[in-house]
Amino acid sequence: STKPVRIAVTGAAGQVSYALLYRIASGEMLGKDQPVILQLLELPNEKAQAALKGVMMELEDCAFPLLYGMEAHSDPAVAFKDTEYALLVGSRPRGPGMERTELLAANAQIFTAQGKALDAVASRNVKVLVVGNPANTNAWIAMQSAPSLPRENFTAMLRLDHNRALSQLAARMGKPVSLIKCLAVWGNHSSTMYPDYRFASMEGESVKDIINDDAWYKDVFLPTVAKRGAAIIEARGQSSAGSAATAVIDHMRDWVMGTQGRWVTMGVPSNGEYDIPKNVVFGYPVTCSGGKYTIVEGLKFDDEFSQDRIERTLAELISEQDAVKHLL
Ligand code: NDP
């Protein structure tokens, strides 16, 4: 039988994890023949640990054939031991009256500690996905704190933005999402990200030409995608969790199993592609194959609008880095 793999999940008693763990244990992330061991990390306080225990009881009650083991932890240096996948979901939410710099600093502390723990005890090939916000900067911090691990194994989640954009375009054209190819979302996982349909196609035709409505693109589509998280909080009274968990599954499954040439969006450390400074964790269109992602290169930024959008989202990322780099 196949050897089980160890998957660490942080913030394991939170909302997103509650929508995520059952799907990992049922084989949706790594396949229906891959057994898994879940190494779950939560804050050490009694309430978080009790909630985690409850989630584990439920997972147990599912009798998932692929779930070979489960562990509850409060110390990343133990939770990340030998882990081949690390899903860093937990992060410090913005409290009432909290300044952005305070939020960044609180998360810098968490992700420095977790990066160091990964460096010390995780599998040398660990694939890391940061979901906890500010996801790109948190991924950058973890990567900088783990110098012995491959840089390219640290990624941030932009897949929810990608999926949201796909759905909006498909709905506008009255076509299934599966027909849309070559969509890109650039930059930071925040309202400054740039969902870019200039290269997208549907059944061989340009999506931009099919829609043929620049005002809709700029005044309806872009703000709808950017404000979708807030719209869901308003409607549901809670932040999106099911769609975030789905995006985690999509991101990891595609990274591990490949995309067969399809473009997807991942936040990954730049090697200078598209003049993004090296190591900035930036949303890029990628293809995946053999457990590796490749940034799609050679796309043109020859219009002012796109150039301006890229500069804005990059400026935000640089300012986030500047706010925390003295803490590393
Ligand atoms: P959620 O599970 O709802 O969210 C977790 C993280 O994911 C947050 O940073 C959140 O960002 C982000 N996120 C949520 N929805 C989306 C989305 N739609 N797209 C992209 N990112 C999203 O938070 P909970 O408060 O329910 O759970 C967090 C858990 O983490 C708690 O149980 C807490 O105890 C734990 N925690 C664990 C730590 C650790 O393991 N060391 C450290 C800190 C917290 P946003 O805030 O912007 O919604």
C-alpha cells in the first residue's frame, strides 16, 4: 500500500480549516489512493485546543479510509516534524481599532516562528501554502526564516481570486467556467490584485473580444472580484470559508498533480519575472507539472492600465515588506 504523507495544518480549529480538513482526509487534495496523517496546530490556549479536539472527534467519526493518523499540537517545532505539506491557515485577525502595522507585526512574529520551525524539522521538500492574511507577506516572512529550504516551495494563495474571476467571466458569457483558458491574476492577495483577462480565451476566441465591453470590465468586473470577500461577509455574517478551502484544495492538487498546460494563479517568490524584485511573493500565472510550477513568461504589458495596476499591487507588497523587515 502507499505510504502515508504528513500534512500540517495551522489554525486547525478555525473556520477555513473546518471546511478544509474533511476534504483533505477524503482524498480530494492528493488523490483517492494517497493516505494522509494530519498534524494539526492550534494556539496553546484551552479554548483553541478544546475546539481542535472537537474537530478531530468529528474527523474520527467520518471513518475516512485514507486518514491514517491525526495529531493535535500547540508547538510548530513539533507539528511540522517531517511534514511534506504545510498549509498555514491560522493567522492573527485584525482586532477592533488595530492598525495595519500592528497586524503586520503580529503576523510577522507568527510566520517567523513557523518558518524557523519548518526549517528545523519539516521534510526538505516541504510544499508550503500560506492562506493566513496578509498571505503574500506572511509567505515571504516564512521563506526568509527558512534559509535551508528551497525558496520556490513557499507559496501564497491567490487561487480564490482566480476562481472568483473565472466565475464572473463565465457568468457574463453564459458559458461554463471549464471553457475559459489563460486567465491571470497578478500581485498581492488583497484588493489591489489585478485579474487580467487580456490573454484569456474561450473555445479559441479571445474572452476580451467576446465580452467586448471595457466599461463592464473596469467598472463592474474588477471591483466585484476585489470586493467579493466583503460582500460575502455582509451576506453571510461570516467570512468566506468554503470557497477559501476549495481554493486551497485546487492550489495544492494542481501543484502536486499538474495542470496539463492549463494556467492557474499562484503567489510565488519572484526570480525577477516581469520586473518584480527578486523574492517578492507575487501572484503570477503558472503551469504545473511533475510537482513544480513554472511562471508563464513573455506576456506583454504594453498598455498603461495594466502597467499601472501591476505597479500599484507591487507598491503595496513592498510597503508590507518594509513594515516588517526589521522584525526578521
Ligand atoms: P479563518 O479560518 O476564517 O481564516 C484564517 C485565515 O485565512 C485568516 O488569515 C483569513 O484572513 C484567511 N482567509 C479567510 N477567508 C479567506 C478567503 N476567503 N480568502 C483568503 N483568505 C481567507 O479564521 P478563524 O479565526 O476561524 O481561524 C483562525 C484560527 O487560527 C483560529 O482557530 C486561531 O486560534 C488560529 N490561529 C492559529 C495560530 C497558530 O496556529 N499558530 C496563530 C493564529 C491564529 P482574513 O482575516 O483576512 O479573513
